[in-house]
Amino acid sequence: MEKSRFEHNFIEKLNKNYPKFSKYFEFRLEVFCEFNTLIYEINKCLILELDRAAITLTNHMLERLLKLTLIYNDVGIGPIEIDKWSEAFEEPNTNFGTIDLGNSIERCKKFGLISDTEKIYLFDTIRVLMRNGFSHADSSNILASLPDETIMFQGSLLNPNAGLKEVSINQKIMPTFQALQMEDFAKNSSHPYFDFVFNLIFKIENRLKDKFQTTE
């Protein structure tokens, strides 16, 4: 593909979508500063309508968010002397750095860092649909509501007068149709999913700040 076609497509998407997504460039994090560049990267994917990339990166950000939440819940969010950094973070990183998403969700709820509603949504919807569907390439739950049989019609370009033949297809097990359905799901879900995680970052940050301001 010629470079000029890429440029035209990028500019077209930028002009179309920037007004909708520009608000996600205006934020200030105090605890989770490492997400500054990641949020910027995901938002660029959304502007360019790279929906599956946006979902996959949002999955990464969510899993990292919950692990960091547990680490900071253990270490605290106040300043630490440089020569104490390794000592302070070694054990929490070992304890929480490799746990899976379900475990992270349960522990964050146990420590009051996510609400009951957030825990249910993260565990029952995000973990199953977004994380498994895209990071693990498991489309089964996303496509579960589709019928086992879909009626389609087969024709012939070589013999257009032959008429159409009715055929029954199970879209849930056919790779081509799986891909089409997943693409459509991603288009409809990438922005709401990112918006949820984006706002969750600030909610958790405020909960950590409230917790440690109270205990200081």
C-alpha cells in the first residue's frame, strides 16, 4: 500500500475521532504515573479505530493496574528513600507481580480497593469476554449467544442462473465468521472498556490516597 493512502486514512480518522477522544489526553495521575504513556498509546489506537489493539492494550493496563494496586497497598504511596527502594518493593513484587487476573480482582476487593459492583463486573464480564476473548484468543464466550445454525445462501458467479442454495452454517466454529464477529464486537466494545478502566485508575488512586492519609 502506498504511503499516501496511509496518510489519508490517518488524517481522516484523526479529524473524525479526535473530538470524541481528546478528553483522555487531559489527566493527571499521582500514584499510577507509569500509565501516562500507556493511556496515550491506547487513545491513539481508539482515534485510529484500531479496536482490537486498543482492547488488548487495555487488558494489559487493567492487569498491571490491579497488581500495582496490591503492591502500593502493601508498600504505601509516600516517599521512600532511594537506598530503601529494593527492600520496600522486593517482597510485594514477589507476592503480587505474577498472580492472575482473577486472583488480583479478589484481593483488591478484600482490601477494599474496588467495590462490590466493580469486582462483579471485572470478574464476570471483563475477565471472561475481554481478557479471554482477546489476550487469550478465546472467542467462545463472546460468540456464545449466536445460534448454532445460521441460514445462508450459496450462489455461483460462474453459473448465475443456477439459483441460490440454502445452507446452514455454525458461525461460532468457523474461523472466518469468528473473525468477523470478533471484529464487530471489538468496534462496539473498545471505547466503553477503555473508559471503564481509565476511570477505575482514578477511583483506585483516590482510595489509596484516602487510606494512607487516614493512617498517617
